[in-house]
Amino acid sequence: MHIGVAVDTPEGLMVPVVRNADQKSLIEIAKEMAELGKKAQSKKLKRDEMTGGCFTISSLGSIGGTAFTPIVNAPEVAILGVSKAQMKPVWDGSTFQPRLMMPLSLSYDHRAINGADAARFTAFLADVLTDIRRLLL
């Protein structure tokens, strides 16, 4: 599974690809993403480091966006948009509680992905992100 990670650079958006992400630990992926991000910022990415992705993750969180509609770039089949996390009041059944909320937007190609499966993936991801320790298991 090759995952593209959008990187904002002075020259525009670049999407380096983390290859075989499903075979790497979270720490390995983070290190590789940091390395690829530095290469993108310094214009040292090679063409083959930006091709072959099947899924992209794009985040506007650092810019401050609260929601957006990411567009799938063929031949990829889906893109996850991550917006800025903010404290919001959430109803717990009897009162409002402050909760950190991070909007997610998943766009996908219906020719390759069943919409119900995409919705289940998004719900699973949201559940996992509520307790980041689960990603380390």
C-alpha cells in the first residue's frame, strides 16, 4: 500500500509517496514522511518519489482550514482530507462536554470503492484516532 502525503511548499503542493506503508510501523512512517517532506521543501524529490500512490492524505490543519473537499487524482482511488482540530461542545446525553474534534473528509472513486466500505473506513479511522495508543499496537 503506497500512500501519498500532501506537502505544502513555496513552489506549490507536492505529494511524495510512502511506499509499503502497510508493512511499516507508525514510527517508521513518521520518519519517512519527515524525510520526504524535507526533500519536497528543498526541491530534491525525484519523480519516482511522487508516483505510484493509491491513497493520499491531505491536511489543512496547520493552515487553519475547518473543512474542505479533497479531489481524487487518478490513478489513486481515494484521498483523506484532515482539517484543523478544535475544542467543540458535544452533547453526551445530559449535558455538553468539551471535546477535541477533527473534521475528516474522505473522497473516493466509486468505480473502485464501495461507498458503504468507505463510510465504515472513515468511522473506524475516527474511532482509532480517539485513542492514538491503538495505532501503536
